[in-house]
Amino acid sequence: MRRISHDTYASVFSTVYLGLMVNVLLLVTCAPLVLLLLTTDPAQTWPLLLIALPLCAPALAGALTAFRAHGMGEGRVVRAFFAGWRRTLRKALVVGALASAVLAIVLVDVRAVSAASWAVIVVPLCGTVALLVVATAPVALTALVEAPGTPLRVLLSTAAVLAVRRWYLSLVSVLVLAGQAVLFTTSPALALGLTAAPALYLVWANARFSLRPVLPADSSVAAV
């Protein structure tokens, strides 16, 4: 029987360590949102959830930075995570705040018109806007990790265009995030302790592939 090489063991161990450590770091840095989700009814406290959501954007950027560093052979997950968190903090908060604001407007509009006769027009439109926000945010955060010096306006507009242009990748990412949300409602421990990092890694991989046409050698996102 052929023996498994030491490099294979090391690669498997580093990948498992990456996933587990990213899960722990996300749990710590997203503690306000996680506590709200675990201790309250989201249907009643969704305004508080949307307020806490932007605080998780730098944490997500930190996780994406750790994934990127791991792909480049960097094994210090904690260092890479917090380096990305610090480097992207201001712009990531803006991205998270904008996403939360749009989702809040969508939810308010849906609740306001749900009983009206023209809800059949407004609700699908609001749903489309919400899907676009959910699809664009990971691409924008990935672009921020890849090119933190890019102006925020270019970052957001390019992410929105590419999220629509590579709609099939965006659809996969949205389905993965939706599946993670459903798993969280049924088994929070499993979602937080095991599947969060793999799901986020897949979303990051899709977003990074979408950004390939606008990431030249100097890692500055170009407008499309």
C-alpha cells in the first residue's frame, strides 16, 4: 500500500486548521450579531440585526484575507485574519452599512405593501434588489481584500456589474449563503463550528473568479 506523504498530511492539517480557526475568529468578531441571532426572534428583532450586520463586514474581509494568505502558503491564520480586518476596516464598514441600509429599505417596503393589491409588482422587485445586494457584497469585500486602495465607488460599481455578469457564480454563492442560514436555524453549533468557513470559502472563490478580468498585475480594481 502506498504511503501518504508528509506534505499531504501537512496540507490536510493546515486546511483543517484554517477552517476551524476562521470559524472561531468569525464567532468572536461577529459576537453581537451571533448573540442576537441566538437569543432573540429574528422576525421581531430584524432592525437590531441589520444594525449589527455592518460590524461583521470587517470580520468577513479578515476571513477572506486568511483564505487568500493560505492560498499563497501563509500558515499564520490569526495574523492574516486580523491584518485583513485592520486594513479593510473603514471601507468594509461602509460596504456593510450600505448593504444593511438597502436591505432595511427593502424589508420596510415589503411589510408596508404586503397587503396591497399591487404587492405582486413591488415584492418581486424588492426581492430582486435584495438578491443583488447579497450577491454584490461578497464580491465587493473580495475586491477590497485584493485591492484595498481602490476607491469605494469603483469597488462597489465594479462588484455590482460583475455580480450580474457572472450571475451563475452569484447564484451559487447566494444559494450557499441561504443554505448556511437555514442550517443555522436548525443547528447553530454545526453552522458556527464547522460549515461557516467552507461556505464562505466557496463564496470567496466564486467572487475572486468573477473579479479576474479587473485585477491586473498591480492589484488595483479597474472599473468596467
